[in-house]
Amino acid sequence: MKFLFMMLFLIPLCFMKNMFWMVQLLLFIMMFIFMNMTVSMFFCNLSYMMGYDIISFGLILLSIWICSLMVMASEKLYKYNFYLSFFLLNIVFLLIMLYLTFSAMNLFMFYLFFEGSLIPTLMLIIGWGYQPERIQAGMYLLFYTLFVSLPLLLGIFYIFMDMNCMMMYFLKFYTYDLYILYFCLIMAFLVKMPMYFVHLWLPKAHVEAPVSGSMILAGIMLKLGGYGLLRIMILMEKVSLKLNFIWIIISLVGGVYISLNCFCQVDIKSLIAYSSVAHMSLVIGGIMTLNYWGFLGSYVLMIGHGLCSSGLFCLANMNFERLNSRSLFMNKGLMSFMPSLSLWWFLLLSAAMAAPPTMNLLGEISLINSLVSWSWLTMIMLMMISFLSAGYSLYLYSYTQHGAYSLSLYSFSTSLSREYLLLLLHWLPLNMLIMKIDYFMLWF
């Protein structure tokens, strides 16, 4: 509750003069206070139908962290004073929505804030995006998500009518065997993840969004779907055992296809966005196997991917601010210009291809473990996904860092210390959290 009030009292601060970095500082302080709250392995802080267990804890932590880094990445808005207070208000409102989503125990409350987080994201894309197509991207985002979330609402109302209870923790004692209810509850989260076939809104939204929009989309928005699935799957065990193979097949085959698609991209942001879809397909597969390893791995990979993808979008934006282009044909030979940024490209891309000691490695190992124990035939697809993920990461790295640079680069500035700090704050938790992995792997 105290964090909610802290966020609410940040709102008037957004409208004061010269408070841009102050808001960011307060978000960091809030993050450290929250991090040091004792999280019991089971459940804590129950008030007003709100509480969190270890899954919510990690994702709330990630939300506050990414939101504070979003402010840091958007220094250009500060420089040109581009609707600054409204931008800060947007971020704080988004953070409130995410915090409430992850800590709501009531299914209806969860739905309300789940959809509420869409509005500030839409504002970010339409208000601060780059190209005129951002309106279309915003509409894609809105209608894909809203089209499938009405059935989710109806499903939640059906559960309430049937059981007179919407508290997530009481629902685990009951399991439904209803096919339509299953599809109603699952589809909203699969679109949010996004699963292959309903992923079209994601690359569009990413390419049109400003850097802060991309960071929150990759960092948190994709995780809302995974979080919802982890919570809802308990309720749907009987149907899941019959039907989950459909989603596993779609996501694995789709993951391979999307990974191949990454090699055809010429826009850096677009490539990173498609790679997110490939990573999330593993997460969907892991959750759908319904086994222990799958749940653990999906959670770890969600946190790891949130940090790693967000960092890559920051890097892409740094290039964009220097060269005014995100095309791979323009972003060449950057090792000659910004050798120190090449190191960051290397570190974050190696995290994307799941190199040790990142969390992505641990998550992918657990997910591979869960999927192979579910059926040995998934090995073929998993090998392809792992191989291709290394492939497109190398493709992106070698294409941007090596080669002859474009002659149109006549004026240039190297990176600022703010940008190095931004990248360090993405990379450090990604590699250091492996030290406290018992928090991630022991939450049942």
C-alpha cells in the first residue's frame, strides 16, 4: 500500500519545474526499498485484496526498474522540453497500473489493471513515436488486445457466477472442464505474449514507439501475458491436459519461423522485436507443458528477457540518435566510431543468445528440460530455435559493428556517461541475479 501512495504522490511532482531527474531518483529509491522488503517464499502484504508472492515480486521489481530506466533513456525529450510533464505522468500512471496488475489477487481487479496498462502505452506510442504510421501501430495494439480481452472478462464473470469467488488463491482447489471457458481465458494472454499468428501488433508497435515505449513493451508488457497464464493455468488443468499440445506446437514452429524471419529484417528495432517473439514462444511452450521446470524456466526467462531486450532497444536508440536511421544499411562499421558501445552490443547480444552467466541461459535450460520431458520430438524445434537465436544475434552484431561505414556520417558524438550507466543497469542485474537464483527456482 505504501508503494501505491508513493507512486500517487509522484504525480504532482511531474508537473513541477525541473523535476525530471528527481522523479527518476525517487523511482530508484522506491525500487531499492521494495527490493529490501522481506519476501517470504509463500505470500505477504495482504491488504485491500492485494498481495504478492515470489512471481509478482520479481515482476513488480522489474517494472519499477524498467520505468526508472525509461526516464533515463528519454533524455532527448528533456533536452527539447517535449511535453515533459505529460511524459512523466504517463510513466508514473503506467507504473501504478503495472504494480496493481501484479499485486491484485482478485481476478476482476487483475483484468481491470491488465487492460488499464494499455492506455498509457498507447499514449506513449501515439504521442512520442517517430513515423506517421504510429497511429496505425497504436490501433493494431489496441484492437488485437481488446478483441480477445472481452471473452476473458466474460470468462471471469462466469467463474464468479459459478463459484461466488474471484480470489486467485482460492481457485486452485477447483478445476474446470469447459472448452469454451478455456479458450476465453487463455486467448487474451496468448495475444499479449504474443504467440505466433497473433504477433503482428508487436513489431509494428515496437518500430513506431519511442525508446521508452519499446523498453516498456519488451520489458513488461510481454510479461503480463506470461504472468496471466501462470495464474490461470491452475484453474484449467483438465482441459489443459487435452488441448495444450496445440499451443506448444504453434509456438515452437512459429518460433523457428520467426527466427528465420529475423534474418530478413533491415530495421534494427524490428529485428529485436521479432527476436522477442521467438523468445516468448519458448516461454509459452514451457508454461503449457504444466510441469515444474516449465513454470520455473518461463519465469526466469521472462525476467531475463525483460532486461536484455530493453537494453538492446536502448542501444538501437543510441544509434538512431546519432545516425537518424535504424536501417542496417546505414548502421555499419560502428566499431570505428564508438568502440566502447561495441562492447555493450556484444554483452547484450550474447545475453540474447543465452550465454552464461545470464538469466536467459538458466531460463532456456529449464524450458528445454521441460519441453523435452514432455515430448522428445520438441528437440528438433528447440535445436533450431537455439541455433537460429545465436545466428540472428551474430548477424545483427557483425552487420552493425563491422564493415565499411556509410559516408553520410559527417558529424558524430560518442556516447555519454548517462548512456553507459543506462546499459550497465540493464546488464548488471541480468548477470548478477544468477547469484540469488534460489529465489527464482524455489517458489512452490
